[in-house]
Amino acid sequence: MPEQRAITYRAAVIEALQREMRADSNVVVIGEDVGAAGGVFLQTEGLFDEFGAGRVIDTPISEPGAFGIAVGAAMAGMRPVFEVMFGDFITLVMDQLVNQAAKVHYMSNGAFRVPLVLRTTMGTGANLGPQHSQSLYAWAAHVPGLKVVLPATPADAKGLFAAAIRDDNPVLVFEDRLLYGMKDTVPEGDYVVPLGQAEIARPGSDVSIIALGRMRSHALAAADKLAGQGISAEVIDPRTLVPLDKDTLLASLRKTNRALVVDGAPRSYGVSGEIAAMLSEEGFDWLDAPVCRLGAEDIPIPMSRTLEPLVQPDADRIVAAVRALVGRDGSERR
């Protein structure tokens, strides 16, 4: 086992970028303020000093044009890591992303590939309002040809980033801004978490809680509370949405016979619905209750410090949803 030490989520991402850039001169970082400024959230701090302007490239405020350059560079053999400052702004690169990056390999009969990473931030909690707080990963997960990654811990941030950069397909990495300061143990040296491999964050026997991104932390806190109430909750972090580790999710459902999917994005038409449908279709014989979903409210995210926390699930709401699912909310358990 490699040596481990405690570092932040932000530092883990930077460490992954440094290692990949040192190992492969084709890896470049492109985006707004990623150079000498070190990123608006200091998420590229130190890279410009080590690798210079030729490999840590500041762009004008023109996401469509700059991302088009990244797609072309990937087709020509580079491995660009392109940053969109806020996940809300992937709207500006959707044509290049959906109609070019995701399609070129197939339309060229394999003659071209697009090994690029699009990294971007997401999530509520900083009172940045409806245009800077959305979690739009369901859009990308809907597009064939794209892979989608949601690291929720510092170790996963490092390991999944390394896997994404080495992948020969376009990969989107959605980073929750509120996790940048999270500190936990991270392996030193070369560390890769394979795409498409979920993690059982906490074993349990009564209910499976499938938690996306930051919801992992809320689900673990809820599991602690539920344990004190006699309910054993298994918490699973899918880590990647595309590819999705169905085997781990179904194995958990087969054990617990109940499942709750918790998503920080809006509940309607989202990833939680896709996972719930998959569990219902492929694990129907094991279900003792319908698969339930808990997501954000279907409203634009308020800027108000009072209202914003009411939008997303938290530990208490997860506890309430689980108690209803297992029949501990006053109704008789089936």
C-alpha cells in the first residue's frame, strides 16, 4: 500500500495534474485565470510556476472558441484539461462538446479520438445564485460518447482525475466547490481510481443509500443517526455516472431490499431517476419497497442565505426518507 497523508480535495486535484503533466508532455491545462492567478478557487495553484505559459494556458472570456481549440488539440494528439470556471457555463460549449467531442471518434470510424478532460465546478452553498450554483451533470450523462465523473473525497479527486486524463475519451469532471477545503488521507505517488467503479462508503443491511457527489457526506451523517435508531444503512458512492457501476448497486440492493437515491441536482428528469429505473428494472425481484429518490427542489437556486439551504437534501431529510422507506415513520414495516 502506498503511503498516505492528509491533504485537501483542492491539493489532491493539483497533485494529480502535476503528476500527469510531468509524466506526459502532451497534457496541457487550458482555461480562464488558470495561469499566473492560479485559478479563481486556487484550483490550479503552482502549475503555471512549474510548467509555464506554454502548458498552462490562459484564455480570453470566450468559452466556445477556447473549447474548440481544446477539441482540435485533442484530435491532434494532445491531452488537454479544459476548465469551465462554473458548471453553469458549460451551456457555452455545448455545441463543441455534444456535436463534436462526443461524436468525432464515431463519425471518423475510429480515425480520430478526443482524449480531453473538461473540469468544472458545481453545487450550492456559496450564495452565488441561480446562474453559478447549478449541478448539470445529467445533461452530459445523457450524451453518448461522454464520460462523467463526480469525485466526493480528496482521494477520489486525485485518483479519478488521473484516470480521466489517461482516458482516450472526452471525460467531464464535476467538482463541488464546497469540497475543495475537505481534508482526508490521500495516497502518495501514482494513484488511479478506475472509471466505472463505485465505492461502498459504509456497509449496511437494511437500506441502500446511493449518494451522488457531496450527498455522500450527508448520507454518511444520516447513516450515523439511523444507526442510533436501529436502522443499518449502506452508503454507496457511484463516483462515476458514465460508466455506471451497476453491479455494485445491484449487489447492495439484493442484500438490503430497499434503496434511496440521493442527488444534489433537481429531482425531475435527473440521474437519480435513471439509477432508480435501473434498480427497479434489473433488481425488481429483490425489492421490498419501491426505489425512492431525494433530490433538489425543481426551482432556480436562490441567492438568499436563508432560502438556499432549503433547496438541497441534507442529513435530516435523508433520515426522514429512510425511515419512511423502511416503515419507521409511524407506519407498519412491510
